[in-house]
Amino acid sequence: MSAKPEASIEQEPWQWEEATWRGYAERVRAGRDLTPRAWPGGARMAVALSFDPDHETLSLREGDTSPGAMGRGEFGSRVGSRRILRLLDEHQIPATFFIPAVSALLHPQEVKAYAAAGHEIGAHGWIHERNALLSREDEYELTRRSADVLESLVGQRPIGIRTPSADFSDSTVEILQDLGFKYDSSLMADDMPYEILSNGQSTGLVEVPMEWIRDDAPYFMMTRFGPHRPYTTPRAWVEIMKDEFDSAYADGAVFQLVCHPHIIGHRSRMLVLRELVEHMKAHENVWYATHGEVADYVWRNAGVAA
């Protein structure tokens, strides 16, 4: 990927030449729509649930090492993850867990429990760093180390990643290619899987897009001395998620969800997550899959060998 045009450094955006603003817009772009003609087993739609066990890393990244901050993160592993695993096991739903390496090292048994239950383990950076602000060397090293840690814990190298900042730097595409990743789940150019383009060229990477709309954090985030306060009740959140699912079901599409054990894992929120799962389960012909399974299926069924 190209570096930022020199002309843009000292100019206001309204002063940019077309080559400059077009270059920014086209550095990473949505390519082919990978929606398959049919889903496995004649299913009407696909459901891809994901959980990001960030735990203590969100505070550690900011240098907040207070016991209070660590305790709020620890809740995700000690309580939230177990409640999520029980719910998924009860309904026999596979999920993908995108885990920062530091979180995995702090809670290795948790990561092993996810894998033992048949869930996919995906990469999510080292310490939930803001990868888009890193040098290429640092981003490469942290991404590689994170994949190494997860492989050492579960015996399988991750094929997918959710970048810890839900964004790409100028180097991310090349790093993911160099490290052998098959798919990403960080970008938001569509609500269906697509191929990632870099400067107009095919990358061979599948995007299983996320969206803040289908994420628990924007609705429930709380920072004691910061601006974030929960602004949505759990009951309101689940109605939004049901609408997202119902619309995807009507379209024969993908319903993709992002949750965090330290956020969704509290009692009132687990109640509505359960309600959402039971709502989905009341519908017939739904394919429940990991993000990796969705990425592999849409790639192969879009007519290109994986």
C-alpha cells in the first residue's frame, strides 16, 4: 500500500487534487461481492457470532493499571466467558473468539476452553494496540507474535483476524498476506462478505464485515472518568439485534454479531443475548458458522479457488 501523498501533509482536504483524495479512498476498498448463490444444506441464511475477550487489555493499552480497571477486565474471563460458553453449548452454536495475545496469556485456560468446545480462535492483536498508528515493523511484529501465542495455546494457527483498532494502517493488507491470514473481520464497507482490494488490486483476502450497529460496546460502554456512558437499555439493544437478524433472514444474507465478555457477560445483558439466540433458533434453515467457515465457503462458492 502506498504512503500518504506528500501534498496532503500541508494542505487542507478541500485543497487536495483528485489523485490525492481518490488515492486515500481507494487504498483499501470493497471488491467482489462474495454472496453465494446458496448456503450449505439449503439454509436460508448464515449466522456468524463473534466475541472479543479483550478483558484487561483495554485498560493496559492505556496504561491504566489500577486494581479497579484490572477487575473490570477480569470479570470478562472469570464470569462473562463462562456464561457465554454455557449459552453457546446449550444451543449448539459455533462462534469465533478474537483474542488479544496478552488476554490469552493472562487467561490460557479460557482460550483452551473455547477451542475445546469447537469454537474458532482468531487473532486480535497483542495488547489491543491501535494498529493503525504503528510503524509497519511494529505492527508486523505484534501481529506475528499474537498469532504465535494463540497457536502455542490451542495448537492451531489463526486464519482470521479482527484488527485491535477495527481499522487498517497503510501496511495492514501486506502484513496479513505475509503472515498467511485468509480473512479479516474489521471493515464495514458492506453487510455481506466481500473480497478486499488494495489500490484497485485483488488481495485474496475475504472480509467478513462487522458494524458498530451489531456490537455491544457502543451501546453499553462505560468509562468512569471519560465520556462513555451506557445509553441503551438491554431490552432496546435486543430489539435492534432482532431487527438486524430478521432483515438478514428475509434477504437470505449473513447476520454477524460482535460482543465482549466483559460487557455482555453481566446478568441483565446475558438475558437479552439469550433472548436473541432463542429468537434466531425459532427460525428454520439457518446455518450457524464460525467466521472462518463463512469466509471459506463464500470464497470457494464465488468461483475462485481458496
